[in-house]
Amino acid sequence: MERQEIMEKLERLGIENDQAQSDKSKKYLNITRDTGEFLSVLVKATGANQILEIGTSNGYSTIWLASALQDSGMVYTIEANPEKVREASVNFAIANVGSKVTQLVGDVNEVLTDVPEQMDFIFLDADRKTYVALAERLFQCLKPGGLLVCDNATSHQDELEAFTCWLSHQSNLSTSLVPVGKGELLVYKS
């Protein structure tokens, strides 16, 4: 199966699943296709080689990130839900990106220490209430010249208010809000 077909199948599955589920923990809450395309272009344009993703879900966004990497690149992706971890692993194999993905399983506060090196790029798409508490550690993981992208910056702007306030008080960070998908907040670390 071609990657395009795989991504279309995952998009349909995500929409169908999320419409059928009332339990938020069982929803995929995937990024939009235009967000995936945008992330892919950002990874290529920045020359990112080491990526950290917070919030794997079923791996849809991870596949976009991993597909944009050079052969030597790696996506470290963190997910707490064991069912979603298993499903994502299968999707990575089908999309032929498994060799570019390291899955870290558990609470982000516990497994973030397992990320082995400075990251070029971080994609943040998880429980927005945790972002301020994670901020210091995330930006320690991000190397100077690196880029953090935060999803849902317009669709859930109110939930990100404390995080954006924290960002605005950091002299080494520059931000830009991009109206793609549900809104992407770009944060550059100088």
C-alpha cells in the first residue's frame, strides 16, 4: 500500500473513530492533513534530524514527521495509552517508517528523561494542561536554533493561555501563530 493510501485510510479511521467515541481517551484527535503537510515541510526546511513528539495517539502525525526525515533521522514519540502505542506500532510498520521511530511509553514526566539527545524539532500535541509544567524541560531538550510546534493553538487558545504567557516571558524564544489546521504555534529557540 502506498503511503498516500495509508494516510487517507488513517484520516478516515480517525474521523470515524472520533465521531463514534464518547470516551475522550479512546479518541485519536489526529492533526488535520494540512497540518501534516505543514509539519513535513517544516522538518525538511529546518533540516531536523532528531524530533520529539509529545502525544503519539495512533501515529498519524508521527508518520508525517518520520516520512520527512532523512535516513539517519529519528522521531522519539511519547504516548501513555498502551492500546494506542500498539496501534501506532502497527501503523508505523505499514507505513514503512518503523526504523525512524522510537516509541517511549508512559507519562511524559517520567519518560522525557529517556530522550537521549538534544532535539532539533519538537511537536507538542497532548494534554494542554501539562504544557506549562513541562515547558522548562522541553526547552532544555530543544537545541538552540530548534523549533517547537504546538498544535491546537487557535482551536483551544484558552487552554493554551498559561503556556503562551510563559513563552512570552522567555527572552530566548520567538513565536509565530500560523493559521494552518487547528492553529500551529511555532516557537524558535535562539
